[in-house]
Amino acid sequence: MPRPKRVITPGCVYEIMQQGNNGVNVVKSYEDRLYLESLLQHYAYRYNIELHKVDIYPNILRLVVMPGTADGLPRFMHAVTCKYARDFNRKYNRKGHLWQDRYSSSVSRFETSHSSTTYYLDKECSANVGPDEKLVVLEDDNSISMPAGY
């Protein structure tokens, strides 16, 4: 049975989540984090996506975005995840899927403004972050949340 088609409305704010396959860490170093952030910024510009919030955990990528076109969000996510997975696999000499399933997306329940978006993940994310990894949640535009000491 074919998977249902995503309905994307330009101008709506969406929460996006993409997990590492089988809980594998998709960000292993500070350089990985910076590279993923640069891909997000590059492809957001290319596909007319406003990045309101970026949270990068070792095994989860969470975004709050506003697409400018109906096909911008799927193209953006495809470009980011494929490019990052290919380069990650090459860097760490590994094969196979990096990301688990398709990314999940839902219309955001958070109010946004042009200056910042508040996005709190503690309850949803606690099962996927180790007990010794403390989350740092920043509220600035395009901020990165990483475990302390990362």
C-alpha cells in the first residue's frame, strides 16, 4: 500500500523530527554538528524554508520550519538528509541507512514571531537522550540545542 502523500501548506509552521536508524548517533562530533547546521542553512535558503528552530541531539534532528512553497519542505528534507547521510557514511566508513523511516511532520502548536520561537522538547525527547546527557535549550533564532559538554 502506498504511503499517504504529505499535504504542505506554504506559510504554516511545521514541527519536523528525524531520528537515527535504530537509535544510532547521527552526530558524533562538533564538526558533524557544524556540517549538519550548514546543510540546513544552505538548503533552507535554496528551497525557501524559514528555520525557526533547530535542535540537534546525538540521534535526533528536530526542526520548526515554515515552508514558502508546497514542495519546498519535502525537497529540503530530502536534500539535507541524503547529503548528510552520504557524507556521514563516507566519513565513518559505514554503509546502510542513517535515518530511520521518513521524517515526521505536523503543524506546529507553537506560536511564532519573526524574532524567535520557543520550542521545548524535554518530555518527548527524554527517552532518546542518555541520562548523563543534559539538554541545553536555547531560545534564540536558529539556535542549536546540544547535550552539555558536546
